[in-house]
Amino acid sequence: MTLIESIEIRKILDSRGNPTVEVDVYTIHGFGRAAAPAGKSTGIHEVKAYPPGGIDAGIKFLKEHMDNFIGMDATMQSEIDAVLHEIDQTPNFSRLGGNIAVALSLAVAKAAASSLGMSLYRYLGGAYATDIPKPVGNVLGGGKHAINGTSIQEMLSAALSDSAQDNVFANAKVHAVLGKKLRKRFPDLSIGLGDEKAWVAPLSDEEAVALVREAVDEVHDETGIEIQPALDFAASSFYENGKYVYRNKTLSTEEQIEFVEKLVKDYGIYIVEDPLHEEDFDGFAELTRRIGHMAYVVGDDIFVTNTERIKIGIDKGAANTVLIKPNQIGTLTDTFRAVKLAKEHGYACMISHRSGETCDTSIAHLGVAFGCEFIKTGTIGGERIAKLNELIRIEEEIKGEWKW
């Protein structure tokens, strides 16, 4: 019933119009389909998205090794993921490509769940997977995700009620309110959207933070839902020669720590992601010591969903939250191990989309299955709302309101 009968792989478009991969896995009584996203602001320690020959070389490599998986039991996830590592024979999927590996790995899990007549989150998480992660969505930004925006890559809305549906709509309302504020502030300027459908406007970083704080407060006052602002600095992207080079200033590491601390205190920033360079564990530790009792300090590029790097962070006290991106590490099993390690040591987890996305909804299910506190997946846009709407469906199913 759960033995893999066939596998298909194809190129599809991601949200930026670039090619990515989609994998179908068929069992006797089940079917699973998964697609890989693509990051633009990527950590140097991530697995390789594709081999040197590109996506076509990776697809060819998988097809040449497809027979390794035929006849395997789709419920034996760790064994299948081990085979992915074995056929690649490199520490970073540089022959197969991490995007191809993760698409196959997730498709296998979906096929197993389908074979057993279960939702993916229930199959992976069991009977006690009942908590929906709080959605965190990009509403204003720049960095590598947009042209002529802020140096800070993402300014986000985090809605924190007990209702996934209310939270999804609250974050979308913050996006809409912010758009109105920007059009009023720049009546003669066409305000654009970045890769993740966040607004882009000619504001200084602190002006932008203040405006997001205003929008969050306005929606809170209207809805009664607790909403807090969050920031993803993606600081490695503007770190040059030991300095943090903003559009209007250059800061040393100590000055960057002080700047982040000031923003947290002045604007009540709830979540701070990648505020320092991806190799600066000591700086992360110092910042966490200063603001960790006030904010979630999230490591993305510094951890890259890699247990070895998470261990370093734990030992040093760097950050208190791990960003989880399955395609950073290449398999579902490796992703689970990263979450498990983080949670065993008191770290929160935020499962995340990438800036180049598809309509695949896997991370919504993984966020519930693995007990992640947060899910970062935008506020609007088809490839973003695919995950958000799936959270609403999962919530209905958990509450027993699913209409068959």
C-alpha cells in the first residue's frame, strides 16, 4: 500500500519566473507532489540548490538514480532521505542539488500520508499536533528582495491571536493599511511591491520601522488582535569589510548591536531576524544577552537549518530562535532533526518560505507537525496565501469543523 511505484520530476516556474523543480511520487494507493522554493538572500552554509550544471544536470542525476527509490516504503522517511545522501556522496548536495532532494523528500512524505488517508501534518506530527504557528508576514522592505527599498530586508507583521484565520486576515490588513499610508505620504510616486509582495518605498530604515509600528497599532485598535512588528535585517547582505553599510550610515559590530537594541526598545520589535553577520556567533550571543528577554532573536543565515551550526549557537547562547527552511538542508529528516535539537535546548522555531516560492503548502503542515511557534510566509500573493489558506484549513480540521 505504501511502496513507491514511480517517481516523476519536472521543471516549473517559481514566483520570480525562474525555473524550479516539482516531484511526484506514486504509491499503490497514494500520491504526493512537492515543489522546491528558491532563496535570493542565501546563507553561505546552505546546501547547494543545484549542481554546477544547473537544474537540468540535477534532474538528469536524479533520473539516473531513480531506481534506488522504486520499491522502497514511503513511510520509511529517514531511510529514503539517507539514500538521497548516499547517491549524492557530498556533504552539501552538490551533485544532486538540495532543491531536488527536498522536493523528492517532501513528495515521499505526502505520498505516505495520502496512502494512509491522513493529512500531512497529522501523519508527521501525530495526535498531539494541534497548535497552529503564528503567521509572520513581510509588509515593507528592500534589501535583496526589492530595488530602492530599505537596507533592512523585511519589516513584518506578527499577529498573535489564538485563531489562525484571524491572524491571517490581521496581517493582510496591516499590509493594506500600510499601503494607504504610503500612498498618502507619496501621492506623486507609484509605490511598488518586492519579491514577497511587500511594499517598497523611499524611506530610511527607521522611518519605515516607525510606519510599520503605526500600521500595526492601527489594525490592533480596529480588530482587538495583538499584532507586533518584526524585522529581518538579512545583515550579511550589507556587511562589508567588517562594517554594516546602510544607505545613510556605516556601523561597527558594536554600533549595529546598539542600533538593533534601540529599535527593539523604541518600537517594541517582537522578532529580530539575522541582525548580524552569518559568522558572528559571539555578536549574536551578546545581542541575545541584551534583548533576548524582550524579543525573539532569530538565526537564519547563521544556522541554515543545520544541526552542527545550531549546536555552536546553543553552546555560545547565540539567538533564541531558529529559522527553519527545508531546502537549506535538503531533506525532511534533516529538517526535523534541526527542529528537535532547537526545541530540546529551549529555542523557538519559525518555519519559513523563501523569496522565490511556489504554491506548495508543505511548510504549513510542517509548522503544525513540528510544533513551530511561528511561520513566516508573506501576507498576500498567490504563492504566499497558498500557505496561509492552508493554515486556515488545518485549523478547521483540528477543530473538527472540516466539511467532507
